Amino acid sequence: MLSYNQKLGVFRFVRKIFKFFNLKIFYSREQNYLKGLKIDTIIDVGVAKGTKELLNNFPSSYFHLIEPNPKFWDYISENILTKFNGKLYKTAAGNKSGSFDFFDFDVASSFLQRSDYALENKINVNLDKLDNILNEIKLENALLKIDTEGYELEVLKGANDILKKVDYCIIEVRLQNIDTYNSSELINYLYERNFKIHKILKVYYVKDGIDFMDILFKK
């Protein structure tokens, strides 16, 4: 395996080639900013097939798994809850309650249509505020993760009680292909509840720029 200095040398060589053809290249050294955090309880909103970074870094934590799409339920039960302590909640989280249409697409799902491609497969799911879904649980050294394809701010608006109890939030902050919130609006919403940006965990690029970022907020 190449050392960091060797990788850097390869990067510099590739960068020269990109520069010759007037192209741009991005590089950053991957770091695990979650390592060393004391987390006993995790609330994972938008589980799909699991959040590997959370499962790998906090294997002894208790996982509250919020996932409304039934196509993921068997996977969660058979591949996550057999290895980790936790509970599956078969509902969506948002800022209202009731039964609503939900778009299912490929490996993800959302309440929102996409501006970059059409979503056609609809299912009906239950929706409730996170404060209601988890109203009886005790939280200590807790982390809230939200990845809901543009519905993140609505989840936060229904989780004001939860936000008082958690120490960290990991939010997928989308910058393109949604019209539900501006990134500054979401960041300010958390700031008003005593959360500040601690680390940017990942940046996802597309040809038109940055699509979205995974941001770690700390109280």
C-alpha cells in the first residue's frame, strides 16, 4: 500500500496532467472525525441499509432506526439489529403527522420530487414528528443523524425536544436539486438551538459543483 507521501506524489503528477488539459482536480486526506467521540445513543433518521460510519465507530451504542420504506425493513432486521443493539421504527420523521405519499427510488427514498430526474414509484407511509416517535426514550451522550434527501429541515423542525437532549448532529446538507430549504437556513436553525459546525465529514461533487455535504454539528 502506498504511503501518504507516495499518494501525494501521484496526486501532483495527475494534477499536472489535469492542468495541461485545463481541468480541475480535488484532493483531501480522509480523516475519521467521529473517532474518540463518546456516544451511547444514536438516532438514525433515514437508515436505508445503514450508516456504516456510525455502525463502525460506535458498535456498542444503542441505535434508534427511523425508516419508513418497507423495502429496507428486512435488511435492517436481519443485518443490523442482529449485530447491534437497537430498535426499528417503521415511520417517517417530519414536522407533521399523518399518512403521505413517499417516493421510492433506487437505493434511497424521499417525500420530495427531484429536479434532476423524475420519480414515479410512490408508496404510502406514516409520518410523525421525531419528538412524538421518541417521546419516551432517555438520551445520554446522544447523536442525531439525518439523511432524508432534502427533507432534513422538516425533520429538525419536528425534533425540538430531541435537539435539547442530543450532543451532536450529523446532517446531510443539500446544495443542489432541492427547493425545500437553503443550506444557510438549516445551519441557522441549528445555530439558534446552540449547535455549531464542528467538522465537514464528506463533500459530494457532481459536474456542476458540490451536490451535498455531510456536516457534524456540536452543541
